[in-house]
Amino acid sequence: MKKDSRIISRGPFKGKRIEFAPGTGINKFLKISEDFMIKILGLRPEEYLITDESSLYDFTGFDKMELHNVHKEIQEMYNIDVSAIKSGNLLGIFRRISESKGRASC
């Protein structure tokens, strides 16, 4: 058994395996992710778990209006437009932030 998977021992999913998505991509953007989670979602590192498949939708009950407000806040905070990332994938957002910082330092 992988160390990032586990078999459920009781309940309706008894015998089913839980596997956590990898976090190798997120780990490459650790400083950005911590900054983002605090500034945009108001969460400290000990208050969340994110993986390469995590999205904005995992943290809020977004409807289109709320998501628009979050996109606007990201635009204001990081000077990037992430509205094209329809899935709200955090890894994709962190990549864009990193790329924009790289361009800014040139």
C-alpha cells in the first residue's frame, strides 16, 4: 500500500481506497501558495491541505458572482488575470503568479 493511500475500515465506503493527489507541483510554489492562501482566502498553512488538483472551488461555495470577486482580488493583489482558468486550479494560478514575478524582474 502506498503511504499516500488508505483503505476505509467502516461505513458505506468500507474497503475502498483513498488516495491523495500529488503535491509535487504545489511544493514548487510553496512561498506563493502560503502568501496566496493568506491574502486571498484568509487561511494560514495549518488551516488547509492543498494538492496539485486543488481549486478555488474546494475552499468556498462559489457562485459566479463570488468567483468574479475572487478573480478581481487576485488581479489587484498579483496583477494577473486568472479568469481563464475555469477550473480554478490553484497550481495553475500559482504558476501564473510565478511567471508574472519572473517577467517583472526582467
